[in-house]
Amino acid sequence: MITTKDIVKDTDPILRKKAVEVSVPISTEDISILNKMMEYLKSSQDEKLALKYNLRPGVGLAAPQIGVSKRIIAIYIKGEDFEFECGLFNPKIINHSNSKIYLSQGEGCLSFDPEIIGLVSRFEKITVKGIDQENREVTIELEGLLAVIFQHEIDHLDGILFTDYLDLNKPFKIPKDAKEI
């Protein structure tokens, strides 16, 4: 099981590398990597498990964050009245809106200390194409919070960190080109 200590920190050079495409058909090794990432996200959002294993809650992970330079992402969110789970290999944003948004509470990252957050302007709507665990090419249309999370995780695959978008002296400077969500 992946724990918080297995997540690489923002100073690790792997986070600045462009991750390698995963071979298709997807190998059992790559499926295992995705399953471990998803297990972390689900466990981190379960109060008892998070406390037991000292897990920092997260809604998304990219393989480079666990030291694996492969184009794999896992997204999991569980709310009171909804649940969203998606694991993708070789995800790519193929379309996006002109309109932009930012998270009112700020964006953070498991690879950074919890107090490092900021307002990041992201596309409000995106279309993502990738390969699922059954080796099917899938296309997903996303908006709002899910669009933000996917953009954040796909950025990791390209060596981009959320702090690259911030003025670190003013991380809560309101983006002029985006609306708050």
C-alpha cells in the first residue's frame, strides 16, 4: 500500500520530467501501479484508514508523484451524494473551453507541504482522451472541479507543477481571466 511517505516531494527531479507513454495493451504491472494509486486516494478519503495509516487526503495522483515516470493518473472523489472514480493511461486534453475558473479555497498538491496552496486559473471545461484498464480508448468531458483536477494531474505528466502558475509572493492573487468556483 502506498502511504504519504511514498509520495515524492516537490524538489524531486522526477516531477520535472515529461513522463513516458504507457505501452498498449496495458501491462499487468501498469494496471498494478494504477490500482495502488487508486487505493491510496480511496483510503485517504476514509477517515478511519487515513488516521490509521497517517494518510494525507487527496483526490488525484499522477504516477510521477510515486516515483514512476509513466503517463498514468488516478482521480477519486467521494462526496455525500456522489462518487467519481477514473484511472487513465496516456491521458491527453484534446479540447477545452475558452472560459477559465479557479478553486476559491486554492489548489494544493500531495507533493507539496499542505500549507502551500494558491489560486490557479484552469479551463472550465475540458475533453480528455486516454486508455482505460480494459484497453479501451475513452473520451471524457469534464467541467468544474473535475476539470481542474484532471488538468492538475495531466500537468504532472508533463513536468509542470501547480506552483508554476503562481506568483509565489502572492499565491492568492485572484486570476483576472477566471471565475471562482
